[in-house]
Amino acid sequence: MAYPKLPEWPIIDPDSPPKGCLKIASAVNPEVPDSVWHFFVSGRHLIIVSKDWVQLDEDDPGEFASEQYEYPIGAARWFVTTLDRFFLHPDHPNAVPRDAITIEEHVDGEMLGVTRGAQYGSVLKGIPGYSLDNLNRFEHTSFGQGTNWCQMFKMGDPWLFEEGLLEVFKDIAERHERGEF
């Protein structure tokens, strides 16, 4: 189903975020150890951004490339709660339906999803994982809008459950609920 798209946010430079943009966490994907993901709060939104140096070969001068995902701040708690639904007994009334790989719901005015993917941790290594989706926003990078796919922040199972990324989302949710931002 197609959902109306909201305007893109400007790409945030994690080394020099704009005024009113509070850095609240960071996490390193174990599959890409040189890449740091930065978590910011701006107003009522959670913004997840990475900035990496890309140099294709010795002759390439290289440049910084950024990826960015935007969600309502309530997405942190919703993601944690929704992820738990994938682990309920299939007959539980709140479990993910047996034939579903995605749960979609409105959160603070935006249509979000959690999707189970066979290779969301690594295409090359076939590592399964989950994605936090914003169906109201196009995927975008510092290279500009390359596709009309929705934003899908993909996380491999090891990163989520063994390397602490799920704890980052839980911490963000708890801090938001305490009114820290």
C-alpha cells in the first residue's frame, strides 16, 4: 500500500548538528565496524544518521556519505514493544500473525512498521534481522533521493540482541518517557 510522503529532513552532520538537535546515543554495527550510527532528538522526532568516508580506490579522492532515518520519538517505545510481538506464541492474541513478516501501525501521526528480513544484518553473510520502517518518508542519503523506497533502518539479529542496539532503543524510550527530551 502506498502512503502519503512527508518532506525529507535536511541531512544532519553528526559532527556539527544544528541548534536544537540533541545527540542522545550512538551505536556501531558489528558488520560495519567503522560506521557509527548517531541518534538525535529534534523536537518530537528521533533521527538516526551515519556519516562515513567513502573512497572506492586509491585514485578516488573520496567523500563523506550519510544515511538518515526519521521517526516520531514515540517510535522507540513502539519498536521495542512491537519487536516483542514477534516472539509471542503464535496463538497469543497480540502475536504477529502467522503469515506476516511486517507489522504496520500509526505512531504519532506517521505510519511505522517493523519487518523481519532474511538478510537485514548482511546480504553477503545472510544474517537475518529486523527493520524499523517509516512508510511516510522516502529513503534518502547525502547523495540525494535514489529510490522511492520507504525509510527502513535495517538491524541484524546480532547487532540488536547481542551487541546492544535493542538496549539503545529501550534507553531512548525510557528517557523520553521520563521527559528528558
